Amino acid sequence: MARSAIAVTILFLCMIVQPVVGNISAPNDSEVVGNSVSTLSIDGFVTTKFASVGSEVDIQAYTMGHSTNTFVSADIVKYDIDPLDSVISTAFPGEGQFVDRVVLVSTGVHEDDSNIMTWQGSYTIPVSAMGGTYGARIFAEDGTKYALDDPTQLREVFRGEFEKVLQAVDTAWDSANPLSLIADEFFELESKGTSNGGWSNFVAVATEGSGAGGSQQLWNSMLNAGHTQYNMSAGANFLEALMVMLDSDDAEAGILFMTGLMMYLHDIPIPRSMYQFEDLAEYIQSYDPIENFTRFEGTDQFEAAYNGMIGSNQWTAMEEAIDNLANNVKPFESAQTIMHNIALLAVSDHPQAIIDGLTAFAEPLFEGDFDNMTPFQQFVLRFAEMAGEISETDIQDLDGDDIPDVIRFQYENLLDTQEGQAWTLKMQTDAPWVNDAFDDFNTLPEDILEIVIDSTENPVWEQTGEVLGEFGSWMNNATRSSMESEWPNYDEEGEEDEDGGNDDSGPEPVIFDELHPMQTMDHDSHLLEVGISLRFDTDAYCDGEEQRSDEEWRNEVISISMTNDRGYQVSTELVKRNQWGDEYLGLLIAPEMESTTWTLSQPLEDYDSCEISYARIEVDSQRPSMLESMAIENNDEIFMVSALGVLVEQDEISQFGDSVTVTSQTYDSAGVYTEAEADIAILRISPQLGQSAVESLSPQGDHDFTVNYPNTLEGIYTGQDLDGDLTIEIMPMGEYNDDSRDRDHPQSYEFEAIELTSNGVSWDASNYLPNERGVVDLVISGTTTEGIEFTEMRQMPLPGSLGCTSSEGSANGNNVNVGYNYRTFEADEGERFYKPGLDGVTVSWGDGQETEYNVNEWEEDPGGWEGHDYASSGEYYISVEYEDENGMTHTDNLRYDTDMGFWQEDSESDEGGYWTDWMGDTDCWLESEESSTPSPEIIDNFITGGPAEVITEQVMDVDENGLASLTFSPNHPGMYITIVQSKAVMDDGETKTGIGLNFVYVTRGTLEIAGLTQVTTFAGLPVYTRESTSELQALTVTTSGISSDEYNVTLGIAPLKIDVAFPDFDWDSINDAVTHELEFQQGDTSRTQEVRFDAPISFIGAAVTAPDGGIELEAAHFGIVLNNPAQLDMLGSLGPGQTTNVALNEEFGEATRILSVAVPQEGFDPATIDFASFTSFIYDEGVRPDVGWVAEDEKSVEICERMQTEPVYDSSNYNLRIRLEHRYDNRFKIAEGLIDPSNAILMDNDGNEVQPVPQMNDDGESVDWRQEWEGSTEMVA
């Protein structure tokens, strides 16, 4: 069962890419003439995302590099994937099947960019369409240039590059994989060892032969000699453990495990294309590592726990959902089931039981409990002990190739002793096959090593490495990954490399080694634009070299350029961010989207190590890369088509507690479908439940602490949901997360962890504190009444501790400088821990001399430096002692060597630290973290009581009337969306697909509107008429079931202006939408409001919002109002597949124009209204403005405005200082001269203009607004 889940998961990961095509056309096509290039580029998109038979699909495109000879078209293709599946799955099936071609026409240049031409076309869904997922392959042609934008090309490009890697790996694996040869070694060993009755007989013959001179006597004599005569106890112990294991079930288990795994991996079908990953998924299921592992002795507890998990209801449900999702069955429900049951399994007892089983198996080995080890574990332990005895003389390289030809273990030396040879001779005489097996065992390590070395020396692995390197380089360019480089460049040992200027050949130029070429591709969707950040220090010095002054450095012009492989160059001068900083910024942008390579210049190559001591450069891409664009490009040209009518009928408003019945009817122009399959999914959206659902996963309370000098440390849990007591642990800083950096903190002390239990919600650790006072990890854990297990870790200084003491050092041979800082410990959310005042600081230099620092009591964070000269070179131990106002002390210890500098502790390094010229200051930031594990019941409640839920999804056959129905009970107020996908198989075997949807809003209360006459319903919405010559109408709103005694009802009237259909009507005289607030006080059940209807058709709606101001509607009502309608006559019946004539009743005269909209009275079908235009409007207005060429150009020059105010006091006035800042949103673009405050007007609350106080600018002029400082982006008034 587990194998199925693993296989499908791997398949999911690989379904984002698709099969290869020969030549993948690109959205850019360049033509190079000499040193110039002209590129034709296209960005196509489909704004209509849902269309029905007969509706129009809007297709648009932008082009750059076009001419009067450019024309644009779109090929409509159909993909083999269901619409519902495409919502859940990331799969995308190939190139699609050609359906039709549409020619787009130019609609003029883009309003925001004259270099962009806009194009538009439309595709009408034919009656013969089968429905499903469609796309548009939009292309531009101009002479020989051809540019294409379609949904699959970026996936195809990635797939093509990735398959190069797959094919190289598969070729290498087929040619040089060593596993079958290694398995043969084990097969041969097993064959020789078991050829005469199995491993138990091998042990009996080799070690249990009776009588004087028998194998038992000789074997035991050899082992005893190893212990007592030859100092070969490790070898003797190993031989003893070997025989014990061979006489157990672990021998066969070990051989089967190794050979099975080797042959399984040897035969693994490494896919050469994405289509073959399904074969890999099936192959993975053929091997069960758990089953092979549980053959070993001692795994019974683990096996039972594992079987318990895969036999659980959660596992069964998850496996079924995975299979459904893989087979495109009930995608919504399956996805939710998988996530739900993964969460349930994570918090169930099964993972812990499996961990306990593994722990029980491994515990004797880890604890060295030899007597309770399994035979296999004893064998592993003895082998490890023996391997530790290997010396250099035991490893021999006979042919000088640096590869061991002989590895001699101690047991082999024992076999060569007099006692060992006696046993060997006995075996050679009585059972030579035992010696043969031992010979094979003795050479097994060397044989396997030789096989592995021979495999790795195969040239195919080098070729595969080159392919992987090329793919890595391609990925860097496809993702436009950032580059960072430092000079000097240090290797891992901390020494300068050959370019770093560490030799005595003279000054070294400042060259950045990591500025790699940047490749742009024809498949890029955006221009290459990179931001440059350059920093450097100018404190270098060389004897005899003249130094630049600060003024000269400020006037230096530093440029950078990038040049493509045609020799075309783009350059920019880097601008200093501000006059005090050391950062220079700039932008470089390529003029075309073409396939070329850009190489950056070295901006500091004219400077050397006598001028610059350190430099760093960052290069960051500013526009989406090719792979970043995939998220948009994969869907930009996609649209769904419903070829079947799917009418979904249900109430539009329902009251909580009532069941809701959903009925769908599948039909087309010929009538209803009686043989179709309907997939009905009910989705709940209740955003008001989001916060409470998240809060349900955590405990209700927080932890408040009381910390007072000298020994008070108390705490209280503020929630009311604690079950039992809390466990409080105080441990050394860094121990909780096993963080060596925190353990090395100067104010972290070693002590035995302290554990105590609370008295309910409160606890007091004052009497348990360690003697040394510093920073600790305080860990509090407990369980809530709902079953949430929670833990909070907070680093904090104990009472009696000093503030954050930070000692620094600067090395200069026999002269040393040591500084101190006394700061406040800080943590998240602005928490600052108490810091006692500092009374004094003394540094002892390690040579018998001391210096007292001058501590300024008025400084919040005092600090200072002192220097010292040593009379002689050597190593000294410097101590810096801090004493606070309470007499408590803390000492920082520094180890100093006049030749090496300061010793920096680093527990992760092999040496325990390293020497450095600079000892940095201490981190005063303290960490905290919280974790909680909810119970399975809470996980269930989170799914069923959260903001979104799949209530149900059912697949059923329609009846003889094309109907399918289900009933559900809403579990929370909110919107319940019904999505129905119907599929019918035609006579020719083709499948026709249709999509329907509807929604019901479930409220706790009810709301009714009186004063209008309901005459019918329109797609489930009530249709009212009013017959009055007056525009005013009194409406009475009646409510019931509202949770609050006092509340408001919002009543709104929105006229429907259909001026396109009826242009002669005076629409300007129609009022805009109007809302009325009706206040209900305690005891009120209804309110009357006069409203005005002056439009022929209006929407009406009324709602009661939640009393807490949330977004939940407690009651609602919506409808359509016809104002004094005339009567239309319908000459015939109307329904699925029927047509009729519509005319104005003769009583009302003759109509000049009639707008007919035919929809079902009950239920909603996207095919019956212009739903296509609605989706087009949403995509065109809501998505496209934020993506594409124009959007990225606008982002590049976006300017942010910020205004800050602060009070300014003097002896007689109160003023307000106003800071106005204009800056580019792009940090690499400096806002020079952006602010022009000449049109800035200050006004008070009454609208009166306020004159700023005159102030002097840098030129001595009196101005209203002045620049904060030269180069500043702020103006001040």
C-alpha cells in the first residue's frame, strides 16, 4: 500500500513537464545583420476563461519589433484533459489537437507604450465542439521571422533540457553501474557458504566439530589466543559475532536485503523522457524496503507499528484518494481527503509507534548493550570495533595508483597465527568449502572497492557530469539567479587565492571572479534588466603610494557595462546611494529579447589593493525570468469550453439547519442527455471562520513572567484551557535546539538542566535557579483540555544577570585594543529585558597589568576602548570583567597571540575555533519559538470548521430526463458553490464535456421584502414587478432569527443600464446605485423604507451583517425588479433544444426593439448568459494589468511617496515637521531631483491653507521646503 502512495507522489512531481517536440518555437525571433539585430516579439493571451457553445472567445496579442508587413494569427487547439482535473492537477498533455485558426487584426499602438502594437480577434465556439480544455497558439509572422506564444512552450523547453540530463544519467547507469557486479559478489559468497546445507551447517562444521582436534577446539583456541596472546581481541570478537550472525535468521536477511536492493537499483528503469516516469512509478512498487527490513531479528515492534499504520482507516482513505486523483476521479474531494488524512496521520499514534519500534530495534546498538543486541547488530558493532584497529600497514597499494589493493583486517591476521593456521588446515582437510567461503569473505571489501573504482573511472560519468554542469548553467540563466562576488576572494582555509593579492608581486587589481556571463534566450518573456550594487572600502595603504582624498573618492566616476556576443554594449554610471554610505547603484537593460550572451565588465579593474582593501558586488535580475514566467504563461492562453448545457438548480438563499438539494440537468440544442455522467462537487466558502479555525490549532493562553533581582523567576499561563500542570525546564542557552553558536555565547553557562512542575497555571522557579546567572533556554510545555500539546521556548537572562556584555578586540602584533559594550538583550515583538546599571569595567591584559574603563552613567548603552602594548611576544589570556550596580559580575575571556591574533571559539570546526585579527561583538538578540500539536479531533474540526471545505463530491449517472441530484446539510453559514462537470460519450466514441455551476448563501436568519409583486424567477432569483406611475415605492423589510437585538439592514437598489441595446432611452436621467441603512432596535421585526425606481430594470438586495462587524451575512435577500413592465407574448414553448418567437402584446402597441434573454426559471447555467464576457472582463481588468511587458516597464519606474510628521517644540512655539520623500520602488534606481514641492499645499482640517515656517537651505536662502541633505530623497517643511 505504501508503494502505491510513493509512486503516485513521484508521478505528481514529474507531471509539470511534458513530451518533447522537435523544434520549440519561441515568442521572440531575431534577425542579425552585421552588428545590428531586429527582433519580432509576441505576447499573446486569451481573456475569456470560460466559454459555451456559440459564445465568443476574446484573443489578444501584443507585438514589438513589428512592421507594416506583420500579421498575427491564433491556432485553436484542444487538450486531452478535463476542466475539473486541470483545476487540481499540474499535468498538461502535450501540444494539443488543432481545431481552427483565427486571424487577429491590429487595433493600434498601446496607450502606454508606442513601441507595442495591440491585436485582437475572437473565436466563436461551434455547435460541434466537444468541450474541455482549449488553448490558443498565438503567432506573429513578418517575412522570415516567426514568433509564437502558446501555453506549452516553456514547459517544453524545460522538459527538453531536463531530458538531456535524464538521458545522460540513464546512459551512464546502463554503461557503468556497478551494482549487479557487487550483488554477484554476495551471490558467490552465499553460494560457497551454503552449498553444503546452509549457513547453520557452515557454522556447525566450522566451529562445532567435536572431539580433540575438532573444529570447535581449534576455533576456540584461536579465539582465546587472540584475546590472551596476540592482542587481537577485536578480530576474535568479530569472528565470534560473525558466526553468531551466520547461525541466525539475520544471515539470510542480510544477504537478501543487500542483493535484493542491489539488483533492484541495477534494473531501475531510469526514465529518458517525461512519458516514462509512469513506468518508474510502477517499478518502484515492485520493491518493498519495509518488507526486506523486517526480515531482520528485533524488528517485530516496528513491523507491527508499520502494519498498524497502513491498515488504519486514514491510510486506506488516503490511498483510495490518491488512486482517484491519479485516475481523475472526484478531484476536489480527493485532494481534500489526501491533505486531511496526512494531517490526521501526522498527529496520530502511528508515527510515534513507528519511531518507538525503530528505537527499540536500534537502542541496544546505540547504548552499547551487547547482550540485548540482535546478531546483526552484534556483527556491526564488532566490525566497527575491528575497523578502528586498522593501521597504515594494514592497507597496501601494490600498483601505486593510490587505490588500496589489500585491506587486511585483524581477524585475517588472527587466521594467520599458529592457532589460526591449525584451524584453517583442519578445514582444508575436512571441509575445504569453508575455506573457500572465508577466502571470498576476506577479499570482499577489496573486490567491491575495485568494482566501484572501475565504474567511477568510466568516461561516461565525466560526460554525465558535463551534462549536469550544462543543465545547472542553463537553470541559472532560465531563473536569472543573482550573482554575488567578493574581493579578495578567500578559499575555504581562509587564505587568499592566487588572484587575491597575497603574494609579494605588487599591487593586485580589484577583479571579481564570480561575474559569470548571462545568457538570454528566445523563450524569455521579458527583457534582461539587472540591478548592480557595489560596495568597497578605501582604507588600503601601500608604502610609497599616494592616497586619494575623501573628496577625490566622492568625485570618482565608476561605470559598469555589459557586452553581448555581437559586441553590442550597454553601460551605466553607478550612483552613490547617499553621501555618507559606501554603496553604488545602477541598472543595465538589454534592448532586445534575443538569444545571446552578455558579459559584465569589471567596474573596479582600474583600482588595486593599494587603494581598495575590500569590495563586494551584487547583480540582481529585475524582471521575471523564463521559469518565473511559467506560472502566467502556462495559463495565459488557456480557456475552458462547455459543450453541453448543464443546468444547476438549487435555492439561492437558504437558512442554516435546512438541507439543500442540488439538481443538475444535462442537455444540448437537441434536448436532454439521458446517458451522461455528472460529477457534482459542493464547496463551502466561509471566510469568517478563518481566524477561529487557525486559533483552534494553538492554545488559548500566553505565558507571563515575573523576573526580579536577585532570585525571583515566576510565571503564569493566562489561558483557561490547561489540562493538568505545566512542565518547566531551565537549560543552558543553545541546548534546546542543540545550537553550538548559542552554546558559545559568552553569557551561556554550563549546568545540569532543571525541571519542575507547575501548580496549575502558575509556577515558581525562584528556589531552583543555578548559581551562575546568565542567559538560559526556558522551556514550558503542557496540554490543553482540547488535546493540544504545546511547547514554548524562550531565551532569557535569569534574575541577577547582567545586561548583554559584548567585548571586542583588534589585533596589531604586540599592540592590542579591546573594547566593551553594555547593551540590552532584545527579542521578538520589541521585547527588551531588564538591564541593571553598569558600575565598572576592568580589563586584565594577561601580563599582570589592568586598566579600568571610563563608564559614562548617563549613556543608555555605554561602551569604550582601551589599548595595551606587550613587552614581549607570546600568548596572553585577556579578561574583561563587568560589574553591575548590584555587585554582580560577569567576565569575558579573550585568548590573544601577538602573532596569530584572537582565538575565536567555534565548536563546529575540527580545531574548536580559529585565529582572527578582529574579535567581533556579541549577539544581544534572544530567540523564542512556539510549537503545538493538535489532536486528530482538532484536525477534523479544522477541516470541517475552517474557511473552506469540500462538503461532498459524487459521480453519478443521469436519469432518463438528464437529471442528477444530491442533498447535503450545510454545516456552517457561508457560500456553498456547486460545480458540475457532465460528460457524455457520443456514437463515434468522442466525449462531450459540459460545466455548470450555482451557489447558495446559507444564513442563520431570514429576510423578506414586501411591497413588490413576484411574477417569476430568473435563474433562481425572484423577479418582481411594480405597477405605479410614481417612482417612489414603500418597501417593508422583515427579519427573523438574527442573533443580535440591535442591528442594521443594508438595502440597496442598483439600476441595470442596458444602453447598448436601447440607445434612444435617456439613461443619463437614471440615478446611480443607492443604499439605505435601516436601523433595527430591540423588539423590531420590520422596517419600511421608501425607495426610488427610475430604471426599467433594477437589482435589489438586502442583508444583515454579523454583529461583530465581520464579513458573515446573518440574513440576505436578492432579486430583480421590473418597473411598470408591458407584456410580451411567447408564441410557443421554450426549453432545452426548443426555439420560439417573442412579440409585444398587441394591447401595448408595436415594439421597435426587443432584447430577449432566455434562462431557466430555476437554476443557473453559464451557457444561458454571457458568462464568457464576464470571465473576459475579470481577466482583462484584474490579471493582465499586473503582468506582461507594460506592467514590468511601469514597475521599473514606479515612484513611492511617503510623508512623516513629528512634533517640534521650543520655548514659545509648537510646530510640526513634515518630511516628504519620493523614491523609486526599485532600490537600484536613485531618485535624483524627483521632488518638486512647489505645488505642495498644506491645509488644516477646515481646508485653510497653512504657510510653512521659512527655513534656510544649504545655499543660505530662505525657503518653505528644503532638501534634508545633499543627495537626499527627502524634503522637509
